[in-house]
Amino acid sequence: MNYCFRHSGHLGLLTFLGDLTIDRIEELSEAIMVSANLVDHLVVSFEKLDELSSEYIQVLCSWHSRCQQLNKRMTLISSLSEDVKPVLENNDYANAIQCLTVCKQSCLWAE
């Protein structure tokens, strides 16, 4: 996994390239933290994503919730491969009680 952050004004784009596996989870969290602190709206993009662990989904949800609490926006853009979609579906993140309570209609995983 590689990543790059670009921003202009209040908008930032954090792009990750490659699979998100458990061995790089702290790096993902730190990249989001640093990027989110610099902008009001953070767009997170994934390219060539064929593997996604449930731990990464939890980190993304946690940061999305944190951004909501700070009155910031975090948007996820990615074309998920057919191998990745079942991870989301099996964990049903879009319907989790905590997510619905904190993020309301802005869930990262809602289609």
C-alpha cells in the first residue's frame, strides 16, 4: 500500500494504492489523522483495491465518526472489486447501530 495526500483550501484528497492488509493498519490511521487535521473535507480514494480486511473498515468508520464529531466531512470514493464487496456485506457496517446513531445518513458504506 502506498498513499499520497493533496489539498487545496479546505478540500483534501488522500489516495491509497494497493491492498489494505492488517500489517499496514497503523499507517492508514496515521495518514487519515494527519490529512483530516489539515482540511474540512477529506476525500479518501482507493485504487487497485483487491483486498480489504475488516480491521481497515473499522478504522475507516472510526475516522469517519471522528470527522463528524469535529464538523468535518469524510467521503470515500472507490471502485470495489467483487472480492472486496463481501467483506462489507458480511459485516453489515451500513446498518450498524453505532454507525446509524453517530453518522446518520452519511455512512461511508451506504449506497
